[in-house]
Amino acid sequence: MPNHYEGTVISSPLDIEAVETSRFDPRLGEEIKALRKAKRMTLGQLGQATGLSNGFISQIERGQNRPSVTALFKISRALGVSVGWFFPGTNTGDAQRNTHVVRRQDRRSIDYDDGIRDELLTPGLGGKLELLSCRFPAGSGVENAYHHEGEEAGVVIRGALDLWVGDTLYHLKEGDSFAFDSATPHRYRNPTQDETVVIWAITPPNF
């Protein structure tokens, strides 16, 4: 899930504050704020739990900035939910569509700071498997390795992906696939000048 650009590398929590603010979805900030207040957490407490500055979190909540993949992962964990909590719901009235099928136009998605886009391919997050379509613009990725419970697998369907699992770097090209234990620190980036698309599976759904 969704910190690199050629010449713009986010390498620490403070660097995250320098990200672009275009195409931000204010709904995400509103949901973060509502959940924080429901947990009776102050901005300071959330900042301390995530390592992000109070000002940056406040900007996100007010719709003036948007988080990176790493930042949203830290915020969601501090609030006791998965990143999937913040996927917007669909407005379709087709009950069967919500239960078993996701039409392309109904995909729920999250856009991150450097243009990474996660689209949820499974109808919901209540099952044992989460399937994502992850789109990585040129040079984008996650700089700081992270880990969590579960297993992950995926296949590169367009472009290329550099994947670090522990201390090992894998150079993946179109058609290559992967799988690893999510408890192992991992990170990834698109090393090319073109968009990379990866179909990414996570179990249990906790990203």
C-alpha cells in the first residue's frame, strides 16, 4: 500500500510535511478527525503516537494536506483501525454488487501524497482477504520499511517494482509475482519513469 519522486524523497516523518496538496480528498481528513475525537485523543496525543507533527495532522484533518502511505499507516494504527477503514463507501443501490461483485466504476479508493492510488477490488473488508489495485506514478513508493500482521502477495501487471523484504531487494518486472510474511519489514518503489500497476493481496485485511 502506497514517498519517492525523482528529486523528492520522503525519508523521515518531518519530510512528509513537504508533500504536494493537490487532489486531496477532504473526506479523509474529516474521518480522521472524527475517529480521533471518538477515541478522545488530542492532536498532541496522536502526534506523539505517530511521530508526525501536530501541525501536519491538523492540516490533514482540515483538508489542507493529505498523508503519504506511511503517514496514513501510522495514523490508522494509532487510532486502532486499518487503512481500509478510510476507504469511502459506494452509493450503489445494488445489494448483490456490494456483496460479491465490484464494478470498475464503483471501486473505493484512496489517493496518497505522491500520486499513489489504492483501489479496493474486494467488495468489503469484513472477509479474510483484501485485494487491491495499486498504481504507482514514476518514482513513487514507500521509503521507510514497515511491518504488520499477515501475509501479502501480488503480481506486477504493468511497469516495474523494486521490493525490499527484510534486507533483500527484488527487481520485479511486468508479469513477476511475489509473496512474503507481512511481519518482515518491507517497502517498495516504482524505479521507472512510467506508471506501475500491481495487483496486491493482503490477508487478513489489515492495511
